[in-house]
Amino acid sequence: MAKDIQVVVTGASGFVAKNVRKYLSDNNIKLISISRNDFKKFKNEIKIITKNYDEKIISSKLKNSDALIHLVGIGKQTVDNDYNFINTELTKKIINLCK
């Protein structure tokens, strides 16, 4: 019997992620979806809400998955947001947790 594929989607509450998650769910792919904000859960999906993408919460989920679709990002920089942290440091952190 073939192993079920498990995919992690970050930025799960965003527009693109919502559509990716729906497609994967409709095709019976097991999902672990992570976001800072609440979102509607689809079938075959584990929902994780974490404000800072806490390593303790997500590391075991990432290591036991077959694929990562990382959809976290900020499109424009303002004085109030940390553009560099979100777009580079968080991405590096997520990649390292997958190893």
C-alpha cells in the first residue's frame, strides 16, 4: 500500500493558500496548514494557529511531511512591519526546520 502524501502549507489564511489548500483537499491530500490568523479548515487538514511560527509547535509537523508550500510574505514595506524578517529570516527558519 502506498504512503499517503502529507503537505504543509504556511500562510494558510491568505488568498493563494486558501485555493491551494482547497485543491489539495479536494484531491485527498493530507494537509497541515499553518497561519498567524484563523481560517476555515478543509477535509483531511490539521489546522495550526501560531503568531510567531513557534518552532516547538511546528518542527515535528514539518519534519514528518513530504512537501512544504511556503506562502508567507509581505508585498510592501512600511515603517510598522518587519519586511526583512518575514520575507527572508522566517523563510530561512522554515527551511531549516524541514531538514
